[in-house]
Amino acid sequence: MMKKKRDIQFVYFDIGGVLMHWKDILHSIVKKTGKPYEEVHAAFSIYDIRSCRGEMHPDVWGPLLGKDLGLKSSETLDIVKLSKETFRPIKETHSFLREVSKTHSVGLLTNIHLGTYDMFWNEGYIPHHHYHAVVKSCEIGLVKPQPEIYLHAQKRAKKKPEEILFIDDLLQNVEGAKRVGWNSIVFDTQNPSKSIEEIRKYLYQ
């Protein structure tokens, strides 16, 4: 077994962009609506943040998003159905999470839509593992990179800031973690093997 480096004792993984691919849903909406990607992304983001705060379930805001993007009243956007059709696990990270769990406590810290975690679990997008802490934005009304969500996650982990490593695919979320004293690394969704090797070196070499 590899010896732990630094004083990191707890590793938090993000879900979307780290444990699973999710952005293909945007391309699916582009195809369904005929709207440019930038317009779809901007409209999606408005509801995305509200759902991640626990304010709206995708079953509610999917039709609203469709209307915003010009779909007819007889058409609709089923966000949960599109998620099942387009999301994919990042298998390399799933294996890496299990590897890390042999030497560190592991948890999940995620901006996640209201009511979708169980579906992600059942579909295998999230590794089936005993997590020491699972922090879902929709349950506490806080989203990354708000400092309060990291402080909440730190209490759940029961560790000091310097004892935590956070892995996220978005720079602003990584910077948010660093501002509260955490170790944090940007994950490249398009090159998971390279990112995993960098994280492995950070932890063990």
C-alpha cells in the first residue's frame, strides 16, 4: 500500500464532470430545439442553479426551459429522461475513487439537481461505495463556490482545512475551496487519465 503524502486525510469528489459526463444533455437540447449551443447553455444555466439550490425539480423546470427555447406547447423537455439518455460514468475516476478510499476517507461534494441523486446512483453514474460524507447542494440551499458550502462539508468531514483535498472540473469551484484553506485540483473531464495521474502524484509522491 502506498504511503500517504502531506497531511491530506479526506478527499472530496465532485460528481458532474468528475465521476460522470453530463454535458451531452446540452447538445441533445440543441438538436431538439434547433437553437445555438450558447443560447441553450445560457437558458439551461438559469434553471440549473435554481435546481441545484433545491428550489425546482427538473420535472417542473424542463417544460419551462422548453418554452423559453421556443418549443410548442405540445412539446416538452423531460430533463430526467434526457439525463438517463446522455449521462455516462467516467469509469477511470470510479476506479480511482476506490483506490483512494484504501488510504483516505472519501466523500462527495456536488452541485446537484433536486431529486436526481438516487437516479444517478441507480444508473451507476456514481460509484457504489460507503462515503464518509455526501454533501448535496440541493439539500442545504448552498452551491459551489459559495464559501459556506465548503465550511459545511468540512464539518461533515470532521477534518481541518489542510487535511482535505477537493477534486472538481470547474476552476471557480476549485478556487472557492482554496479560499477556505483546502487543497484542490482542477479535473480535466476530457482527459481523465492525465488528471488522475496528477492527483495520484499530489497525494502520494
